[in-house]
Amino acid sequence: MLNFDEERFLKIQAGAVALRQRLDDVISECLSAGAENIYFLGTGGAAILMQPAAQLLQRRSRFPAFIDMPAELILAGSANLTPKSIVVMPSLSGTTKESVALLARLKEIGATVITLVGHADTPLGQGGDHVFVNFAEDDTSCESFYLQSLFIALSVMRHRGEISNYGEIAGELERLPSLLLEVKRAFEPKAEAFARKLAAADYHIITGAGNVWPEAFYYGMCILEEMQWIRTRPVHASDFFHGTLELIDKGVSLILFKGEDELRPLAERVENFAPAYTEAMTVLDTAEFDLPGISPNVRALISPVLLATVLERISAHLEVMRNHPLTTRRYYKRVAY
């Protein structure tokens, strides 16, 4: 595979999976101590990656789950953020400015803070009540964060008696690192062609629904815009027909992500509409990826993980094709803002 270290990938994703039991223990401890809600409070891309877990709890659990922006909470606060709150703060660097600033406020409130970081010797690596460290880099962090947050959500449901097959799900997820590597290998022959479509236009509409919508948002904002300087318009598939459809025309690039949860019909509605008006629609469907031994229920839970895994392969080809390394920045962490 192009510019890819298989051993490093396996180590990082296995590291995320290895955190499951301790995450479960910490959530059990928090709930036993009387926790009344959970907040997912990341900044930027890390925040987006928390959305599927938050959505899972909001739809399948009666335990209140919130997702908010640290930058706004610092200024406005939240009536529901109390000493009885569990706060999950992801930051690959462990130094994200807005999250570090909020950490001090959370200490004052007395909430229990769980930090998910890539580096221990950082403000967030040192400042959480429960710190989970799994080294990763930009090309491997999505799967790691998706899995860690999914383990947290499943644990909340397990200890509240809202899920009956936690053991079976956990067993399947523990097999995921090697299966993801096989997905990458199988997709590699298609990655260059997909990257060529992205490179052929300087503007893309990107859409999806359910738990893969956050990956559509993330890939547009954090990869194509930040790392490739390609303009995008991420829009949820259910909102596509309330404005964005008027931008579809011959030659307008539309990238559609399809997952396997119950919201898949919303993506199919876009898929059925767009080809009559543009010949530049490209579909990335997780149902096409082979995952031996993984049940339909778990496939639905990990659809964003699967997309992140194949999109990394696309990005690897895209940066070579455009002669634009994914690490190139003009402003991010280079100038004051």
C-alpha cells in the first residue's frame, strides 16, 4: 500500500481496543458514584469524531448525553454541566487550546473528566481525572477515537441495563484491528481512482446520514479543507433537500457516504435524486467492505470507522497526486489566532 505502515496501524488500533476494559471500569465507577449525564467535549476534528457515540446514547439510552463546544461553554456555560457530569475530552495532541482552557473550568465545577489523548506528558494528559493514552497520528487517529468513544457509550448502556449483548459486541470489536487492515488492502486498488475524482475539482458537496454523517463533515473540513485546501460543502443528507440540492448541476461533484445503520434510507434518497442532474456523483458505501464474522448490528455501529479506514487510503493517493503533503499548513499552529 502507498505510504503506509501496516505494523504501526495495527499497533495503534489494537491500543484503542485494549482500553475497552479500563474504560468500562471507569464508567461503572462514575455511574455507581451517582453520575447524572455525560458530555462529549472535544474541539475541532476530535469533537466531530465523538458524535456517533453521543448519537448512540441519545437514541438508545435514557442517560442524558450532550455534545457541545468548549469555546462556547467557556463563555456561556451550561445548566446541565454539574459535579454529577461525566466529561469526555478527546485531543490527539493533548494541548488543544480551547479544551485546555475548559479543563480549568471543569475542575471548578467538579465534573469527572475523562481525557482521551495521544500523549501523556501534556496538559490534557496530566489534567484528567481518568486519562487514556493511545499514541496515534493524523492518519490513524479517527479509528482510535471512534472506537474509544464507542466503548464509552456501550459501557454506559451496559451498566444501566440498556444493552443485552455487550459481551458479544465487545468480542467482535476486539477483532477489528486486523479486519480493518484487510479492508485497507482490499480497497487499495480503488483508492487511486477515488482520489483522482477528488483531485479533478476544487469544490465538492459531501453528504451522509446517521453515524457516518460526522465522517462526511470531518473529511470535508479536516482533510480536504485543512490538509488539501480544497473547498467543500458538507451537508447532512436530510438537509440536502432543503437548500443544497439547488447547487447540483452538471459537473458539480457530489460525494455520498453510505453507512449501515437505520438512517441509510436518507443517503439512498440523495443517491436516487442526484444522477439525473450531475454525472459527478461518487458513492462510498461501507456495505461493500468485507468483514468476516462481524454481525450486521456491529457493522452498523462501526460504519464511520470503516469509512475512516478507506478514506485514509484515498488521502494517501490524493496528497501525492496533488503534490500537496497532508502536513502542509498556511495558518494552523503557524500564526497567532
